[in-house]
Amino acid sequence: MLSRGSPLPSPAMSAHTSPAIELRGASKVFRTPSGAAHTAVRELDLTVGHGEFVAVVGPTGCGKSTTLTLVSGLEEPTQGEVLVAGQPVRGVGDKVGFVFQQDATFPWRTVLSNVMAGPRFRGVPKAEAKSRAREWLGRVGLAAFEDRYPHQLSGGQRKRVALAATFVNDPQILLMDEPFSALDVQTRALMSDELLELWEGTGASVVFVTHDLEESIALADKVVVMTAGPATVKQVFDIDLPRPRKVESVRLEPRFIEIYREIWESLGEEVRITRERGAAHVA
Ligand SMILES: Nc1ncnc2c1ncn2[C@@H]1O[C@H](COP(=O)(O)OP(=O)(O)OP(=O)(O)O)[C@@H](O)[C@H]1O
Ligand SMILES: [Mg+2]
């Protein structure tokens, strides 16, 4: 029996004192259709603090998306541990939000109905879900578009719907897998700025996977370079650029260019290894 004043933390306490996300020696082995074992992630250690924005870069096919699926609870690690707020991940929790490369909107629902869907699914009464959805649509500049269907929007607007539909659920953890890669360069920079503005008000911890080193530096507090597959953490770089940042201007700063060179030295080597292995498509 525990005595009073026991030093053992309660789940609530450990949620407060533990990092937002922790992977400890996490490995993921997939069975291929031929029955062979394929290691996608190998003994990966990674810590993400509360409210921290971490970007993950690495060569194509190295295991970045797989790492996100482990944090999300969509997949379980074959070995090691994955903790969210100090608790082992068991299935998909409702405090985790995702934004993927592909649009994840319901094509048969209006913009407003898309953004309301998450809160409704979580049992929020209709009127409240509607007012929260409208608030987030306002923040992403789509207040006038609530009655449209996704196919009546531009690619950038659909991305904004996806951001509103994610942030409306008040996620503590935000997992983003190349969310802006299908957009043109200008829209992409705009969306990055908007993401930073939205995120800065929430205190959410973010893991953002990208092929774009510039994007990763402009957005993140920490850039994690993964090795050629199977993915493990090669190096972690602290990004000491002041906030608030504007993507278009920050990338012209001398410090940005210095950081870029440093990280590219590390990442470029892994990209070369992947290329030499004969990967069909390289970052
Ligand atoms: N469900 C699965 N079954 C078998 N192999 C898989 C599965 N999912 C991923 N893989 C393999 O694991 C490796 C890592 O895949 P993953 O999608 O994590 O890479 P990635 O770093 O996200 O690549 P990209 O940058 O191209 O998106 C790849 O070789 C992939 O083929
Ligand atoms: Mg991927």
C-alpha cells in the first residue's frame, strides 16, 4: 500500500512532468507480402517537449511516416517503447491530430460540416461544434466558404480546411506528414506562416515530416535528421532563430543559411547512401 506523500507519480502528474512524446529504442519490423521481414525503424530514440515543434527530415523511404504511425498509435512498435505524456501509446488517442499529404476531407460534406465532424464525433453538442468550427474557419480565412464542398476549393483552401478540422479538436499532439508538399511554392510558404500562427496560440507539440530542409528550419525548434533506412536518429539540430518567424524572410538570414549548410552536410550523406542503393526516387 502507498503511504501518504508517496513519490510515485499519478498518471496526471506524470502527464505534466514527462515529455509530450518519447520513443525509446523503438523498432518496427514489417512482414512483406513474400513473408520476409523488413525493418523500417531501428532503435529510434526521440523526445519531443511540451509545445515543441520538431521537424523530421530524411531520405525517401527511410521510415519517417512509419515513425509517425508509431506515435499516432496506428502501428505498434515491434520493440522498444512509445510514450505520449508519459503513458505507453495504446491505439489512437483523441488528443492526437493528423495532417497528411493527401486531403483528408469528406468530399460529400460542406466545409463547415467537415470542420464540425471531429467535435461531433467526440460528442460535442451540435450548436457548440458549429460555433467552434466557424471560429476556426475564420482563423484560416475561410469564413465565406463554409457552404462550399471540397471540390469547389483550391488546393491551398482545402489544406486550410484540413488545418481548421485538426485544430478545432484542440490536439495536444500534432502529427504532420508532408502536409504542404502538393502545393506550389508560394502557397506553401503562406501555409507555413499560417501554421506557425495557428500553432503559437495552442501549446501543441508538433512532429512535422518533410523533404524540404528549408521548410523544416523555418518552422521548427529542432530538426531531426534520420539515417538512410531503417530510420534511426542520426543528429538533432537546435534551431536558434527567433520567433515569431516569417518563412519568406527568415530563409534569407545569414544564420539560416549557416544552419542549412550544417544540416545539409548531415542529411546529404544519407540521401547519397539511399541513392547509391538504387532507390527509384530520391528527395
Ligand atoms: N505496411 C507496410 N508493410 C511493409 N513495408 C512497409 C509498410 N509501410 C512501410 N513499409 C516500408 O518501410 C520503409 C519505410 O517506409 P516509410 O513510409 O516510413 O518511409 P518514409 O521515410 O516516410 O518515405 P517517404 O519520404 O518516401 O514518404 C519503406 O521501405 C516501406 O516500403
Ligand atoms: Mg512518408
